[in-house]
Amino acid sequence: MTPARDDARRDARRISASMIDPRVIDPRQELVRHDDLSEEELAQVVRLMAAMRAWRDADQRLSFASRAHLKLNETDMKALRYIIASMNADVPVTAGALSDHLHISTASTTKLLDRLERAGHVVRRPHPTDRRAVTVEITPETHREVRRTMGLQHARRFELVRSLSPADRETVTRFLEDLSATTLTTAAAAADDDPAPAAPAH
């Protein structure tokens, strides 16, 4: 490899690593003011944002690997996790409840359950009290696999959160709630900025 290519790769890695640094992505401070922070404070903010990105990327990789292993899409996995939680709470899972949880239509839920049943992930059984309805249960094999992947990861996260002091938990909780609020606000603003659909031509 030539020195020029080495330099180009180093530059590419440097830019990739600094894409959350406002000094790089907003040097004229048109969106983010940062000249009121010391270099140490700014470095700390960037480090926290880098840690947030690393966590998000790691979580996405785990979710993708778990879904790929079971040959599931994201909605399938959400459905299985809901079924597991309901079964643990001794609450029968109906197609209607699953449809409400996933925010999808009844027809889409039926297709989803057909797909999961064909793959051996769920079984349908008669409802214990309503003869017109059926319930959905996860198969033991799939339950074990989901627990081995997502369940184990959730347990590790729980232990990490439990290790924090009560004051630190409150601080982290408020931070994450505020962070979620910024995402929701941004999504709402983007929707408001979308142009209205054109009126159909007559």
C-alpha cells in the first residue's frame, strides 16, 4: 500500500471517529454553540456522545445477530418478546393483543403468526375462556434461544443498572428521558416540514 493510501485511510478513520464532534461537523457553530466550553469539557461531551453511539451500534449488532440466527425480522422479534412477557405474567396472548402491541393491522398480525408458526416459533391454542378466540404461545425451543441471547443481555444490563447508586440512577434516567424527548421532537418537526401531498388531478 502506498503512503498516499495510508494517509487517506488514516484521514477517513479520523473523520469517522470525529463525526460527532461539533468542531468538525459544525465548525461555524450554526447549530451547536461550543466556544463557551473548555477543551476538557468539550472533550468530555464528545466522549459521552461517542459512548452513546457505541452503545447504540452494539445493541443494533446484537439485535441483528439474534434475529438473523432465528431468521426473524424486527417485528417478529418484538412479537416473540411480547408473547414471552405475557406468558410469564400468565396472561393469554390473543392476535388482537399482539396487533395492539405491535401497532399493525389484524391482517398483518395474521400473516406474522402464520409465518412464525410455520417456522416453529409459536403455536396456536384454544383460548381458555373464549371459544371464539385462540391464544398464541412460544415454543420451548424458541423460548430457550431468545432467553439465551436477548434475555441474557437484558440480565447483564439489569446488573449494571443495579450497581449504580440511587442518585446516579436518577441522573441517568432523567438524561435518557430528555434524550428520548429530543428524538421525538425532531421526528415531529420533520413530519411537520414534509410538504402536503399534492391534490389529485381531475
